Amino acid sequence: MNRYNRRVQVPDLQLPKYDNVEERVDGEEGDDSNNNGVARLITTENNVSDDQEPFMGVKVRRKASRHRDIKGDYLDVPSHSYLMKILQKQGDKQVLFADKVLKFTGSGKMKQRILLITDFAIYIIDPEINALKRRIALAAVEKICLSELSDNFFAIIIPTEYDLLMASTRKTEIVTVLVEATRSASDYELEVAFSNSFEYNADAELVKVIEFEEVEGGVKTRITRK
């Protein structure tokens, strides 16, 4: 059995516990603070061992991440009819990954979303209204951007559309699934780029820069307009 196609049943559709992401954005764009449109997020290291190893030879992985079981479907997709209807309407049948994540909007706010990855596409679903927000073909993804530090953030770069910036405690599994699914679907290797500062298109006409800095007790993340 493909290790990314196993299902695990969970009693509730709850957001994974982000015990190492402080869900705080200071001075979000569009608010009344005098922060010049700068969003700052802090990734903390609570209850995490200092024992670390590289991910894909570059990125620091925490011990907790390294030893986490890989299950693929953390939501038991077949038990939720609205998710099945979305997949059936699009013609996708094989779910490689399913979980709740944090997605960053163009204004810098964090929204809870369901991330589904199939053997052909990426789905972004709003769990509050059970609605599909985006479907992105794997073939449309150019690369995935991550920092070299110990944090939960990753960006999926889509040249023909606007990009996705998200955070998940299962980031390593998500990246691995996307790389392997893309290789299987289109026979090319999806680029995984590591940098402590990179650009992404927050929407069709808005380019932002996200910067990562290692600080005492964790990683500071700063998002600004280009």
C-alpha cells in the first residue's frame, strides 16, 4: 500500500495544534496600526527538542517532525460527503494528503483552510462554508519555497496564477507528497528552493517578501510588500 494513501479516522475536524506557531500578526495590512504594512510572525520552539537534522540536505528539521508518523489523510476524507462531492465533480479519486492548514491572504491575514492533494491537483477548501476556493493542477506548480530554519511556513509558486503561502506542522510531509506526486504525474522533478528570504505573489498584482530570522527561542518571520 502506498504510504501516502492510507487513511486515519479522527473524531473531529480540528486545526492541528500549532504549539510552535504563535498565531499573531502585528500590524496587518489594512488595519489602523502605524506599521507600514509589515506583518511579523513568531515561530516558537515550545516543547520541541533541539535535536535537528537536514530536510532534503538543507532545511533544519526538528526531532518532533522527524519522528512523526506519516498518514496522508488526516481528515478521513471519505467520511465527509462535501469533500467527496468536490473531488467527484473534478474527477479526482486518489487523495494523497488531507489536513487543515493556515493560509495567508493577500492582506496578510491567516485563514483556516483544508489542503487536499490528489495525484493530479491541489485543492484549497474553506471548512466554514464547505466550499472549494481553488483547484491548482500539479502541472501548474513551478516550485516550493521554504526557509532554511526550523519553522512551519512554505510557499507554493504558481506562475500562471497567484501563489500560496501556508503554514502547517506537517510541512515536510506536504512537500514530499507534492514532489513525488508531480514526478509521477508529469515525469519532472518539482524544484524545492531554500532561502531565508523569498518573494511570492500574494495576489495577481501584489508581490510580497517573506524573511526569516533565527532569534532566541525560535524563528521570527516578517512579511512586507515588495
